[in-house]
Amino acid sequence: MHNNPSAKADLGFWLPSGDEPVRHPPARDDKPKQEAPADPRESARDRLIKGIGALTDLPALGSSVSRVVQMTSSDDEAVRSLANFILSDVALTQRVLRIANTVSYRTASAQPVTTVSKAIFMLGFDTVKTSALAMMLVDRMNTRRAQCVRTELNHALCASIVGREMAKRTNFKDAEEAAVAALFKNIGRLLVAAYDHELYTRIAKMVEAGTHTPAQASAEVLGCSFDYIAESVLRDWNIPDTIIHALANPPAGVLKQPKGRQEWLQQVAAFSSAAARLIPGMNEPGQEAACKAILTRFGGALGLDAHKLAQLFGSVAQETRVLASNTSLPIQNEEVVQGTQQGSPSPGAGARSVAHDGSADGVLSEFLLEPANPGHRLQVVQRHASGKPTNASDLLMAGVQDMTQMMASGRSKVNDLMLLVLETLYNSMGFRFATVCLKDLQSQRYRARISMGENFEAREAGFSFPAGAATDIFHLALEKDADIMVSDATVPKIRDLLPGWHRSLLGDARSFVILPLVVHKKPIGLFYADRALAAPEGVPPNETALIKMLKGQVVVALQTR
């Protein structure tokens, strides 16, 4: 599982080799004193790590990456956490939705995907998670326009997709970590390229000249290996040890089948990195020998033959093109990548590929049934002064259609449906905060469980009230199973019904909705959403009917679970 000091890169690519013993970064409290370093090269390494750490965007990137990496599909709260994270970044939200609406990932109904929660459901949690990580890495690092930075970003993007595809072919638990490990496999080279592209270029020239291995060149120029830099930064980002250990290079030569999950992660990360070097230039002369070499080394261990490898490369080429086109990253050898898309694509869970030739404008897309004017009605072009979109009814209708599809799939969980309704209300009605509040039987209190919007974490923590009888607007709505839509909360008769906890927590709320969830005549919770401005435009009957329909589908799901 750990790096073999005698391992060597044997494929002819610029891959980290095991020629140099791994020097693990010292713990922060064990760093050698700067006044008298034991090894002059160690001082150089420290200066290099410090310089890389000072890159302007790195701390923020590390914090974001750490949050997303720690979300796992086995966690019931993961979908909510991932959706909230994406929704907090407008650019990331738009990119995820663009990916979900490409022909490669189009659903059978051909309805546009307008919510992040639907995108996660349709593409699969792991696909959206690794795509978000890759896009974050590109956005933060691509501000440095050196060609070597773009080269390494393209490599990381492609490798992560290879890792994601390999994760679908194994029975190991939490296999999606392979995509994360593959994304970070070349992070050391990427960071050096971003920090000082001249150092990166010197190393590259030494390797290309054949006078040095990558390990020898990096040791001579940097005083340490790329792996050392990667481990140091990833530990600083609090990336789990399983992923960091997966970056170590497997033994040289033909690999045997892995004995456990950690060894499999290590093999997949190495394979993904090697494959990512090949895929952009698949049609170039001499690549056939390189493909045979990679198949000889990894095929037996990972269950690949020539046909499966060709299919994998075709699928990855297509998905890389889709992902790269939704970032600020130019696609390397775009015409070559298009030419390699000969495999059978296997998009994320729940998705169906309709462009079997790998092209977004493939022949089958000519015959894809499209809804009338699918896009223009689902864009928020104008808003009322309150912030509510003027085309709220169209947006709500799209949410109802998404809800129907998710329920018909038979794969949806109640939490998924609640999240979809919440996001639909939040976007369609222009709310600033929205939450689902459920009854806690143990404490006999209603507590916010799923929230989104402005300061949602702090507001969710404070959104709690006793389940006992009371005469405020929340208890009255629950008791009567009455959907409440308030356009001006300053009206005396409304203000008098607001409980003290609401005035304290959300005292600036000027318009809001309360939608009780009542199952078998027993209240179990409610949807709540508000704005900081009054909404004199109100909620017309057609919008009211759609909102009730959304809530009603959640109630049906609760009744049948």
C-alpha cells in the first residue's frame, strides 16, 4: 500500500516514479528549526512548500475541497450538504445544471433540469461530487495562465473521470474515493506549475531529454519529489489518509489483483493518471504501443482487456469534453478527443446516453423529442420588487414535473423529494431562506432539518419551537392543515400571530409561506420560506395550485414510506 522505494515508471510517460524514498512532510510541531537545518535540501523544501502555501487562492480552495471530499454517498445528509454547497456558488450551480442538460445526460423525458437536487438525483451523487471538485480546482488554479498549468488541469480533469468510471466496476465500498484520488494524483505537479512554471519547465526538459527520471529531476530542481509536495498540501487540507495513501506509486512491472480496497485505490489512481496522459492524443502515431504497455501493467489487476480499455477511453473522452466545456479550461486536442469517442458511454447513475457516437450532436440527438420552448420559460429574466420571478408559475411547473419523474423512478427517498420541493420553492418564488421543519418525537419540538439560502446554517440552528398547543400562526397552520401565504408580515393581525422565537430569529421577514405536512391527520412538520421584502403581487391561483401539488406529493411519499 505504501510507496516502494525501488519502483520505477516503466511506461515512458512523465509519471512520478518510486526511485526516490518518500519523505513524509514533518508534522507542524516537529518541523526542523530554521536556524540550523540538518539538510540544506530540507530547507529548500520548506521554502518551496511555504511559497506554494502562499498562493492567493490556495487556502480557500483547500477549505472548499476538504468540505466536499468529506461528503460520502453513504451519509444520509450528503445530498443535502452537496446541494447546499453547490447552491452557495452561483457559477458552480450554473455549470452543474449545464452538465445535467447536455445530450449525454438527458433524461428520457427530455425535460430541462432546473434544480441542483434533480441534477444530483439524475447524474448520481458521485458524478456531481467529483465534477464539482474538478470544476473548483480548474476555477481557482486556471487564473494562472501558464500553459503548463492548463496542461496539468486537463490531466487532473481527465484522470478524475477515469477514476469515476473505474469505481463503477468494483464492489469495494465507497469506491468513489478512486475519482478523488485520481483527481489529486498530479496535484504536486499542478502546484509547482502554478507556483513557478519555470521550475516546472526545467524539470520537464530534463525528463524529456532522457537524462533524469521525474523523481531525479524534481529532487535536483526542487529538493523534493512532487509526491512530497502533494502529501504536504493535502494533509494541510485535511484530506483523509485513505486518499493520500492512494497517491503512492504501486510496485513496478505487471501488477497483481489488489488484496484490499486501499491497494485497489492506489492502482486505480496510478492507472487513471497514466490513462489521462494517453486519452487526448489517442490518434497520434506511436500511441498503440503505449496502450499495450498500460494494459500489460494494469489490465490483469483491474480486470481490463483491449476491448474494455477502448470502451473506457471512449466514454472518458466524451465526459471530459462535456466537463471541460463547462469550465474556463480549453480542451486539449479537441479534434483528437472527439475522434476517440468510440466506446459505449456510461454516464452517471440514472442517466441515459443518447449520443452513442460520443458526440453531443450525434445522429440520435436529431430524433430526440424536445418539449416546446424548453429553455426560455425556465430562465429568471425579470423579478418583482420583492425578488419573486415574474415567471414563477413556469418554474413551479418545472418543479412539479421533476417531482413526478423522481417519484416514478422508484429510486427516490423522502429526503430527496423534500430537498427538491425546497429548492423549487426557493428558486421559483425568490425566497431568501427556506427550510423543512420536522417534529422530533423525543423532544416534542419542531426543528429545521433541511435548509437553504442566506445564512441558512445559523437560521436552521435557531429554527425550533415546541409542539404543544399554542395560538401563533405556525401552530394554527399545523392544527388546521392550512397553507399560509403572507404578503406583508407588518400587517397588525399577522404581526400579532408571530411567535417570539420567529421575531427574534427572522424579525426582518416581510413575506413568507407556511406549508404544513399532515399525515393521517397528524402534523409532522412544515415547509417555511421567507423574503426580506413585502410581496404585494401575492400568489395567484395557478401558482397556489402548483405549490399545493408539490407539497401534496411529499405528503403522499410520507404516507407510503
